[in-house]
Amino acid sequence: MTLAPSARLAVLASGRGSNLAALLEAFPGQVAVVISNKRDAPALERARAAGIEALHVPWPPGGARDFEAAVETLLSSRQVTLVLLAGFMRLLSPGFTRAWHGRILNIHPSLLPAFPGLHAHAQALNAGAAFTGCSVHFVDAGCDTGEVILQKRVPVQAGDTEETLSRRLLPAEHEAYPQAVRLVLRGLAFPRPQPGEIEAEFGVNVAADAQGVRAARLLRDWGREDAVADALEGHLTPLTSLARSTDELRLAWTTLDSLSERRARWEKRGELLVQAETLGLGAHCARALAVTADEWDTTTY
Ligand code: GAR
């Protein structure tokens, strides 16, 4: 299942709303509604100040059911297709997260799977970690257990407190969340594909990984249906290698390697384009790389 790049978004927030602000700036006109379980959440004020519908939906004592039913009604009436948790400090039920599988994201202030749950900065400090960071991930029924889409790393410094560490990390969060959302809206990030989904899309019943699916989609877009099954099955032919390398390069900025290493890899894209040219796919490959080239401008972590 893919989302439209212009998909309507909802943000669920319980507090300050700085990630909400980053999302509002990155997706002007796309956030349809902001919902908080806290009546006095500054996030609601931020949304109203930006002219966005901002609603308090109480979290009843003892369970998520009434909250989720009210939110479902709001999301469907506002035609929302992607839900973004931004400092939303409640655990949604398995029924809700299953219904929104692949269409609900969260940001968490650690390099998951390390330090899930509450007080992530304190957990990193107590563990003596040299680095911490943030993770944007798909939400599943667990607490911060869903598949990671994008992570950013920041150093922990001597003498750091929860406050200094969280202040250092926050700009990385504000960069990461919009980037991860763009990946999802462009169909470049998605939960691990199930064989049934792959069969529905490509007519081949295999268990491919995300890179295999993206490579298969590239080949299909390039008019090379003949190589799609090989890409899904992980067979390396010149065409499938090209598709995999193109995919790796366009997502190179999303890895946790150092920024200089990521940029160095990107700078070598000429070699890939030459290889693509020899296979008659130079223009296609260049277009695929251009899809994420603009993300480099905003990648500082
Ligand atoms: C952010 O640091 C976010 O990562 C964290 O809450 C903060 C919200 O700040 N979320 C979690 O800890 C979720 N487990 P914000 O309201 O300014 O965006």
C-alpha cells in the first residue's frame, strides 16, 4: 500500500509541540488536524496559531477505547491517511495500531532499540552511552518497538544532564521527522513487506526485503519488468545490481554512518551513472537519484 505525496496528515501530541512545529513547517497545508489528550497542551496552541484545527480528546481513566474511537471518527472525517505521534505520551491499543499499520509513525529520543519508553535521555546518561540520538519508527503494539525508518546520532558530552542532552538532540529530531515522513510519502519507507502484499503488487510470491521491493519498483518504472522477479528474489544480474545500487545511493543519507562518509559515497554517483548508461538506463537512474538529492541540503546530522 502506498500513500499519495499529498496525503493528509494528523499529529497527536501531548506536550510542548516542537516536533509538531517542524512538521507544520515541512508540510504546509497538509496537516489536517492536531489532537491532544491534554486540554492545555502547548501543542494545541501552536496548531491554532498556525490556523490548524486543534482538538482535545480526553484519555479516559482505565483505557484507550473511547479515545481511539473518537480519534478514528475524526481521522476518517478529515480524510487523514498518515498519523504522526509527536511527543504523544500514551500507548495506543493493538487494534488501533493494527488498523493503521504502515500509516502511523512516532519519534523517540534514542537510538532504538536502545532506551525505549520514558526518560530516554536519562537512560542514555545512566548507561554511560557515548552517543545517543533519535529514531522515527512505524508504530506497532509495543512501546517504541516498531520498525525504524530513520535515525540521527548526536554525541553525549561530559557533564551532560537530561536537559542539555535533550536540547542538543531536539534539532536532530526536527530534521529527522520531516525526512522520515517524506520517505514514507514517497513510498521509499514501508514496514517489512508480507509475501501476500508482494504477490498482489508484483505477481510473485516471495519474501523480499524492503530494498528488494524498492529495486523491483525501480526496474518496473524503468520498463524492465523482465528483471523484477530477480530483484525480489535477491538474484544479482547487471540490471538488479544497478537497481540495488541506485536504491542504496539515493538512501545513503539516511544511514548512521558519519556525515562525511555518507557524502563521500554520494559524490561517487558518477560511476553508477556510467554503469547505468551502459545498460541504457542513464536518464532513468539520474531521475531516481534526483528524488532524494534535495534531502542532502537539509541533512546536517
Ligand atoms: C520529543 O523529544 C520526543 O522525541 C519525545 O517527546 C518529546 C516531545 O517534544 N517522545 C517520546 O519520548 C515518545 N516516547 P515536543 O512536544 O517538543 O515535540
